Amino acid sequence: QNIARRARAGYDKALADFDLLVMPTVPIIAQPLPAAGCPLAEYVARAFEMIGNTAPLDITGHPAMSIPCGTVDGLPVGLMLVGKHYAEATLYQAAAAFEASMDWQQH
């Protein structure tokens, strides 16, 4: 619980001067699936590679949303918006503005 409190305080501090935080949903490019029958440790390691930006929000309670923002080398890229507590409407407004402002399907 100490980690959760520190993480929440860190996000609260980062959001003190901003309405939203913007970051990649996943901090790595898409990886191939592990081979069938590979060791469980490989599956677990692959999963942990992908949750670095999303998992902290599970314990801080900050609202977050992932929206598609284009592709890189034909692979999808997600943009994650993180907001202040009880400010879900800000996330929806930002996502709608992003979608309306650019043709992200072409990128």
C-alpha cells in the first residue's frame, strides 16, 4: 500500500499543472507472440513488457483512456490519456478533439 500511495502522489504531482498526461499506451513496439509451448516464464516476461504505462494506474485510481493514433511500420500505436481523479469528462473531450483534428488512420 505504500507503493500505491507513492504512485498516486507522483501522478497527482505530475497532474498539478496539467489537465492530462499523454504517453504511449505500451512502451514498446508490438512483439511477436511467444511460441506455442514456450516456458511460462517467457509468457510472463512478455506480459510485463507491455504493462509498464498502464499497470500503475490500476493502483492509483487515475482515469485513463487509450486511443488509436496511427501506425508505425504497419503496427498500431496507442496514445494513452491520463487524467485527474473524477475528471473522466476531460479524457472524453480530449479524445474527441484528437479524433476530430486529424486523420489518424492515415498515419
